[in-house]
Amino acid sequence: MSNSIFKRFKKKETPIIEEKLPILEDRIFWVSTLQKIAFPVLNNLARDSLSKNMPVESISAEGHSSAYFDAFVRIFNGIASWLELGADNSEEGKIREKYIYLTLKAISNAINPKSNDYIFVVEPKQSLVDVALFAEGLLRAKNQIWLNLPIKVQARIIRDLKSTRIIAPYENHWLLYTSMIEAALLEFTGECDKERLVYGVRKFRDELYIGDAMYSDGEDFELGYYNSLFIHPMLNDILGVMRKYGLEDGEFLDVQLMRSSRLASQLERVISPEGTYPLLGKFLSYRCGVFHLMSQASLLKILPKNIHPAQVRSALTKVLKTQFESYNNFNSNGWLIIGLEGSQTDISDETTNTGTLYSCCSIFLPLGLDRNDMFWKAPSAEWSSLKAWNGHPIQRDQPINF
């Protein structure tokens, strides 16, 4: 049997066919790919050797300064929901146990000023991004990570989260970074700076929504994946905390989740039969991380009713295979390299570095679903473009107007 989950016949007149592999074969591949990407970073940080061994590739000096912190928080943010399942006696459960240990050790080193890998340094402004992604990861893995950290490490983290309050965010998605940090403080301490918590949420709710699930990233709209990468996922997690604590603005969560459901349907449609997608915007070096929102929608079970979870799993698996089944996107030592397919530094900007590439790990959010969930258990299914180009029935795309 071919190693590829989706096989394309060579004859032009033959439709694109997917192989029928055993149920959970996709999940095994996902976990294997997660390890392939994350292990070098987590293992080195846990051993206090990340800054020694991780190469840093960037087109600017600015990109070098935060590369190690960038790498860790992006991996943690993406695999946190998987870690939250905890250890069990299955083969995957034992792997999770190992990664929970590595993550706890990595955090302890990252936060310790006496370690070689003290990388949790709060310095305006770029650190605001990393601290917010870290805070979101802690929210996603509260039981397995946050509650298992030593008290002194928790105290240090709380202090550093609060220290970001001196940083004034830009008037775009950066506003949600401050909101995310305050949401984490509210969850872990019961207190927060309410103005910083709600300002970004209100800005996007009241001023920056432009229709059909799309927000403008500040005053000027740019076509790209920033709604999926940053805006929707953070709004969903922030509003979830606000709703939990009975804050009035948390009522916006219902509308926001419906908008996220719509965006997930748009993202599902842009995945080609070959597992490629439109090259739009400036975050292409994040690779499959551009599907952050679709992965989160799967985890939160807010996919549209006309999209079966199995077709999303099949589509995302095809994307993962296209980008990571080979070693084209790694150097000889297993570290990611800048590019979409191979080394392509021209697609990066001044903030891109080896660390930011690990934003690709946000695709792994559905691993936070139990292996018996229909997302994993249902047989493979054609996603929209595969249906369409195979000549099978497909529903028309339907926008929303709220």
C-alpha cells in the first residue's frame, strides 16, 4: 500500500481518488508529524540547549532577537490542546506524557533567569506577540501544564504577564494580544485590567468587521490569512473566558462563533485537491498554520452543518502531507527553514525568523479531540474542491450578512 493517504492516478481522464486506509491512520500521521516538527525545539529547550543548537535564519537583525522564544510559544500554542488530553496507556498517550514532561521542563528553563535558555524576556514590542501566544497556550492546557507548574514558576509567569502592561499595542490585531494576556490573568488569578481586556474585543466587534466573517486588521484591509491566523482564534478564546466570568461583552461570543464557522467553510474551500492553497498575504512562511481557525473550529465543534468533520480532517491531512511528508522544509538537522516549499526566503518579511515558522503547529489543534471523536473516527471524505473537480455534487457557497 502506498504511504500516501491520498493517491492520484496518472491518467488524465481518471478522477482523483483517495485511498481507504484504516480508521485513525490519519491521526497516527498527525502525531508523527507533530513530533517531527516539535521535538528538536522542545527537547533542546528542556535540556537548556536551545539557544546553543537552534540555527536562526532571518532577513533582518530584528528577526534574530526573539527567535528562540518565537519557536517555543508557537509550538506550545499549537499542541496545547493535545497535551490537555493527558497521558494514558495507549501508545499515543505515552507519547503525550513525554511531551507534557518536555513542555513543563521547557517552560521552567525559559522562565528562569539563571538558565542558559532564559528566553522569556519582556521587552517592547515584539515580546507582546510571544507572551500572548504563550498565555493562549496556557489557557488551552490549563490542567496538564499550568496546574502542574511549580508555584514559583507560576508566580514568575504571572509577574511577567503583568509586566507587558507597559507595552502599547498597535491599533490592529495586536490589540487582541493585550486582551489575551488579561484573559489568562483573569483565569489564573481572578483579576485583570478590564480596560485592556475589553478594548480590543470592542474594537473588532464595533469598528473593524467588514462582512462575511472578515475583519479588517486595523484601518486598512489587506487580503490574506490574518483572520485565520490571529483574529478569529484569539477572539474565540478571549470571549470564552469573558463568558465564563460573566462579563457583559462576553455575550458577543455567540455571534463570533457563527462568524468563525463561516470562515472555516471558506478555508475548507480553498484547499485544492492536491493539498495546496492560494498564495495570499504575507504569512506564507507559516505554511499550514494559515488554517489555524479551521483547526480551532474543528476542536470547538463549530463547523457548519454541511461540512462533515471527516472532510476537514481529510483536507488538512492532505495539506500536512504536501508540506511535511518529505523533508523538503527541514534542514539536515531537522529544523524548519524559511519558505513554503523548500528554501524561499523571499516570501518572508523583517519579522520572520526560524522561530516564527513554527506557527505551522496551529494546525494540530484537532488532536485535542478524543481519538473516538467523529473528526478522527469517521472514514475519509472528499472535501469541497475534491468533490467539485471529481464532478460530484457540491453545494453553492453561501455568505453571511451579520
